[in-house]
Amino acid sequence: MALDFSNLELIQGAQNIYINKIPSNLYKKFIHDAKLPNNASISFMWKCTKSNEGLAVTDDYIVQLTATKKALIYHFDNLSRVYFSPDQIFYLYDLNGDRCGTIEAHFFGLSNEAAVNDFNRNLIKEFFNDRIRTGGFVASTAEFCLQAIDRIEKLGDIGEIVAQDLDIKLDYADKIISIYDDFHDRHGHRMIYYNNLERYLAIAMCLKGEHFESLKIIDNIIKDDELPEPEYWYSLRGSILAEMKEWYTAMIWIKKAYDISKIATEKLEYQKNIRELKEKMRDNFLDMHPSERKVVLIADEINSIPKNSFTVLDKNFIPDGLIFSNGTYEEYQLYIAHPIVANTYIPISDYNANLAVDKFDEFFYFVQCLGAKSISYRKSSGASSTQQQKQEIKVDGKLAVGKGLIKPGVNGNYSSDKQLSTNIGEANSRFKTQTFNPNKKPYIPTGLNWYPNDINWHRLYQQRIEGNILSHHEVINSNSIKGLTSIENTNVKAAFKNFFVDAEVNYHKLVEDNFNQSNWIEVEILIDFESIENLQDNISDTENEYLTEAAFMLEDDGLIDDRERAALERLRTRKGISRERALELEKNITRNNPSKEDEYREEYIALRKSGILSKRDRQWLLRTAERLKIDSSRINEIENAIEESYA
């Protein structure tokens, strides 16, 4: 057992003394010369380098070895006290109070008068008198810590316990914490990480789901510049981060462990852990919070990156289902997630322009489904830099710019001076008109990404079905689409530079490619619509079946209750009808019986003529709607259409 001889470490000016860690060759020689048992546990030793003299202390006795190899043994059980006099003699007294032995000061490593000072004499005297008085030396803190660890290890194999049910893991964690707290209460809080008790506490906190507390424990340990075996703690921190599903940060810490480890088997294990983390990140990438995967860098390096910058994807572990706007990915390229389509990523350098084109393509399809018979558009694009400059573009045709129309001159050209927010370099523009022969009433097609999030498009749809709008002007500009805020852009750029600062790549060119080259694009669109009166409803057989069923449910009370809605939803799914189309079909039922709606419309207009509707007016309208059995969504449509006429 290791005993607490730490007080003797305070002896000033002592030479050739050893406490607890006795050199093997000195230990064996002393045991042989003093004829002590081979398993004698010596906690303190002084050994003369020029003679056979020596002194050893065990838990039970003091052994003084003379120059002639005579061993004088003084058992603590036979002593009443000791005294260290100013004349440099250590006196021992038996149980009767008689002097039974003397030991010269140099046997304690005090080889000169300066060393035999009051401090040293009192320290040695009190140390041995405490042993005589208490009946035994106190075990060292390290020994008690080992005992605590032994108690924890007897609780079971941690590798097996982590695979058990939550109740078993929590009980195991609570027992570890109890053992740790008992040690802490008895021996105070010390930096004892070198004997693994703190490791078990960190694991216990992790099992209880207290990951941040677990990381605090480890972070407090790894602050020490003289930390023994830091790779162990780095890998443990990585394991806890992996439990928190912070895959990339976990890789960083395990790589730190790999870099400093000198044991081949350990390095192989760390490599295996990193690969497993890359696989987990690949398999769970799309489940990460959108803010954590908003910006990604394709690279196989593992370097520290600050939070709120970007996530790194290994080029060999690209998540399944990830789509890159240019068809494939490029190494060392930053990508930003599409704001609506979760699995699509766009290069940061072309993000705004790419989204503008994507939005234009969808809008083009959207207005076709609203019954467009002619779509004219001017698409302008160019390279952007950091200063402002005016742009003059000449194209053929007739398009709306701002709120007015640009009328063609004699030669059919028009000129537009426009102050842009960027410096236009090599701007180019093209004009195009397409005509169509629509025959289907306006509807919302399935698979739209931008429509659900754009209120202007919703308003355009309402204008088509309620007001029969015949023309519309739209501008889609890449400068109005923000991929990153200015703060986000600054953070990403700084992190990007730091990521490659030690890499063997031309990171100046990488910065140039990712941040200093960008394109702008603007599309102005003028749409002429076919009148709804000339369009047919074109209801298919499956849609007609749904329409008939919905009409039947509305017959009794004009409403579709939860039970009826569930039955309609099953029918809609079975027939492959989109939610948007089903809603449009249901609205058609109300439109085919306009008399009730006309009555409500007349009431609303009559009350509206007096000005803003009062609370009393609103109550009257509510009772009218209930009597006529018109649902709230249809009421909103009617009122909005009326309010448009007042705008």
C-alpha cells in the first residue's frame, strides 16, 4: 500500500532520499544487506553513496543499516515517542519512556549543520510521533483514489453497461458519482486525473445526459501543460462530442489524439474512430439542424473551425441524396444550402445568381399553369465586384422596368440607365418572348419550391382566380436573394483562411475563387394571361370522383368535419391528387352555388360603404356566414377580392 509520506518531501536540503518510488537496485541491495523480507514495503529510504549506511521506513518499523551492514530495527509498536535534538541526534524511546536508540541526522539525508534546522527537526519528529500515536501511517491520497477506482471497476464492465437500458446506465452513473463524492468529501478536491477517477466521473455525467458537464471536467483537465497521456483525454472528449452528434468536432479531437500518440495500435484505433465518425456524419447529415449545415466545405482535411462558420464534408464520404447545382462537387469549394430544398447545395461564388435562375424557372412554369398566353422576359447578367457603376443595356422589345413601361423607339430599341448595387463587368442581356395556347383553368401545380414561401405569388394566384388579372410584371434579381448575412460572410471567410493556413495548397487562390468571383443576374418578366372565361376546368375522372364525394359531405351542413376530412384525405391519397388540387376542387363546389356567396358579398359591401367595419358589423357578418354555411377560408377570399376594389 502506498502511504502518505508527502510531509517528508518538504524536508529542506536533504540529499539521497527517496519517498515511495525507491530505485529497484537500491531497494534490492538494502533488502539483502539488512536481511529484510523480499516483499518488504519501504516508503522512505536514505542511502549513502560511499558506504553501506542507509535508513528505511516501512509501515511497521524503522531500519538503520550501519557501515558494517548491521541492521538496527525499531518497531513502532514498541516506541512511545521520538525526539530530534539540536545536537543532530534523533532519539527513540521505548514504552517505559527509556531511550532505546539513536540515529544521526545524516541518516535522514541531512548532511550539514544548515540542513539540521528547526524546521526539518520538527517536521521529522512530528511525522514519526503521529505514526506512534495513531498506530499507523495514513495511506496516500493516490492509494485511496486507487481504492475508489477499484470499487467503480467492480460495478461492472463499462463497455457492457453502456449497451444496457437507460435505467441500468443511470444506476451505474449514480453509483460512480457517489463513490467520487465520498472520495472528495474525505480527501478534498485535487487534480487527480492521472489516476483515472476523473475519467469515470466524466463518463458518469455523459451517461446521465449531462454532456456539457462532462466536457467541463475534461476541459479542466486538459488545460494542464504537463498533462500525462493527453491523447487519452483528447479521444475521450471526442467520444463525448460524438454522443452529442457533433461529428466533425469529435473528429478534430480524435485526430489530435492520433497526432501525438506514439503507440501504433492506438493510432490504428484512432484512425478507425475517425472513419466511423465520417460515416455517421454522412448517414446523419440531412438530420442535422439547418444552421449547422448551412455552409459546407468539401475537403479531406480535419482542422479546427470556429462555430457559426461552416461544416466540412470529406470528399470520400459525401452524404447520399446530396445534390450539387452544377451536377458534381469540387474539392476546396464552399457551398451554401438551398433555402428551401434541404438536400441541394450551391457554390458560394454563384449562390445568388443560381437561386435567381432557379426561381425564374419555377415562376415561368407557375404562370404557365395560371393560363399565360404570352411571356416576354429580359435576362441580364454579368460579373460583380465591389464598387458601384451605372449600366446601360440596349435590347429589342417592350418590357416593364420599375412601375412603368419602356416604350420602343423608332428603331425598336430602348435604353435604361439604372443604378446597381454592384459594379457591372461585361454585362450581357438577352430578350425573349414565348407564346402559349392555354386551355385549362388556373391551378397550382405540384412540386413547387418557391411558391409556398412567396406571398406575392400567392397574391398573383388569387388575382387570377378571383379577379381574372390579364397581365403581370415581375422582376427577379439575384441581389435581392441573400445567401449569407454580412456577419456570416465575415465569419465564413475568416474560418476559411484559417482552415488552409497550414495546408499545402494555394489558399490565396482558393479565397479568390470562393469569395471574390461572383455573378449577378436580373430577369424582368411581362406576362399576358388568357381570360378565365376562355379556359376550361378540365376535371379528370379521378378528380370528378373526389369532387362528387366532397360535394356529398358538404350537402348537410356546408362543412367538412374531422371524420369526413379523414375519409377525403384517404381518397385523395389513393387517387394521387395533390393537396393543392383537392383544395381547388372543393372551392369549385362553392363557386358552382354562387347565390349564397352573392348574399354575403352584398351584405359586406353594404356595411363596408360606411367605412371601416365595426365590431358590431363583424359580428353580423359572422352570423350571416354561419347561416349561409360559407367556410372561413372562402369568406377571406370574398372579402379580399372586395378590398382589392377599394385599394
